[in-house]
Amino acid sequence: MAAFDGKSILVLGGSRGIGAAIVRRLAGDGAAVTFTYAGSREAAEQLAAETGSVAVVTDSADRDAVIARVRESGPLDVLVVNAGVAVLGDPLTLDPDAVDRLIQVNVVAPYHAAVEAARQMPEGGRIIVIGSVNGDRMPFAGGAAYALSKSALQGMARGLARDFGARGITVNIVQPGPIDTDLNPADGPMRELMHGFMAIKRHGRPEEVAGMVAWLAGPEATFVTGAMHTIDGGFGA
Ligand SMILES: NC(=O)c1ccc[n+]([C@@H]2O[C@H](COP(=O)([O-])OP(=O)(O)OC[C@H]3O[C@@H](n4cnc5c(N)ncnc54)[C@H](OP(=O)(O)O)[C@@H]3O)[C@@H](O)[C@H]2O)c1
């Protein structure tokens, strides 16, 4: 029997990068996985066909659409909120609408998705949100909006862990450092700057993050909640 046989899992933002690795890992371990996407229809359809998961379009910038998607998914054993965007640059010139949209996707959607999932979640359910080591450490200029969105998730996890703890529902944040995806390619312009902060001087692989998510979603993690789990090659050390 596979680790997640019979489990119902929703991944918000699963078409590419870390989210796609999470879908592959959990579906490969037997879960019935549904994942959302916004812009990458072709990648989403390919991943669904490859993994036997279900792809559905839902824009995480639309709070009510996110709530409806979670509600329509029924009782979830595991909710993973991965969808996230980065808006980097001089705060004096950044488009305020882009900053507000980042807060919608990175903060508002995770909060409402987590609360909505908890309404129907069985005892022992898991809520896992992908934050960032930048929630703890922002060592270069231009990252304030992104960092504020990822540190907001920390307070959310601490609070919701207490709200849902009596039901055995855990709430955890996974905080990656630089991971090789479209958002932060290993051969991109930030490579040397980022590796300079790290103890292990390479980008991580999406599969490495998916492994941590699988552990938090699995049977060994029942006593782990309200906590941040950093996987960053020592970026924040
Ligand atoms: N890569 C890193 O170095 C790194 C480090 C720390 C934390 N993170 C976090 O890890 C998460 C995933 O990052 P990634 O590197 O895998 O990014 P990515 O390669 O840009 O992929 C982002 C994923 O999120 C989805 N997404 C984005 N906006 C969405 C929206 N409005 N509605 C629905 N889905 C949306 C995308 O779907 P569509 O393409 O279909 O829109 C895609 O599947 C993010 O929360 C990010 O902040 C990444």
C-alpha cells in the first residue's frame, strides 16, 4: 500500500515548479490529487495526464474563487497552498497594484483556503503552506513586499495551529531557499548573489521541497504544528 492511498489532496498552484513536484510526489504515493493553475494550461494538462491527477483553473488572486474551489473539493485530508508570486524592486517605484496582487495571492488566498479547508477536514488533517526563508531573512534590497508576504504566513500558522489543534489538524509552513524553477532559475542573474549567502552553494531541486511536504503530510508528522520548516541550503543560517 502506498503512503497516501485513499487520501484526498488539493494543491493550490500545481502546474509548474515546486507545486508540480509536490503533485508528482503525492500522486505517485497514491493520493487522489486535484491541483489548481492560473496561466499554464498546457503544463497543467500534461501533468494531470502524467500523474493521474485532476487540473482545475482557479486564480489565487480571486479570494472567492479560492474559497469556492476548496469548498467544492469536499473533505480534504491534506491542503497544500503553493501558489505564490514574487514582486521585486525599488519600493518607491513598484506598481502598487502589483504589490496588492502579491498580497492577495501569497497571503489572502492561503488564509482563506486554510480556514475553508478546516471546515470539512477530518480529524488529523494537514494544512501545509509554502512560505520562504525570506520570511526570516531578506538580505538584499527590493524584497520587502515578498518578505512581508512570507512572514505573514508565520503568524497565520501559529494562530491557526491553535484554532484547529483540538481536532488534530496541523498547520505548517515550508520555507524554501533558492529552488531551481521558472521563478528563480539556477542559471539566472541572482545566482551568484544567492549562492553567496548559502552554506550549500547550489539551488535546491523542487523534489527536495516535495519530500519535506510529503513528510509533513504523512503519518510521522502528527505532532508537528504551528512550525516553520526551512529547507534552504543554509541561506538563513
Ligand atoms: N523558487 C524559489 O526559489 C522559491 C523560494 C522560496 C519560496 N518559493 C515559493 O514556492 C512557491 C512556488 O514557487 P515556484 O518557484 O515553483 O514558482 P513558479 O515556478 O513561478 O510556479 C508558480 C506556480 O504557482 C502557480 N500560480 C502562481 N500564481 C497563481 C495564481 N494567481 N493562481 C493560481 N496559481 C498560481 C503557477 O501556476 P500558473 O503558471 O498556471 O499560473 C505555478 O504552478 C511560491 O509560493 C514561492 O513563493 C519559491
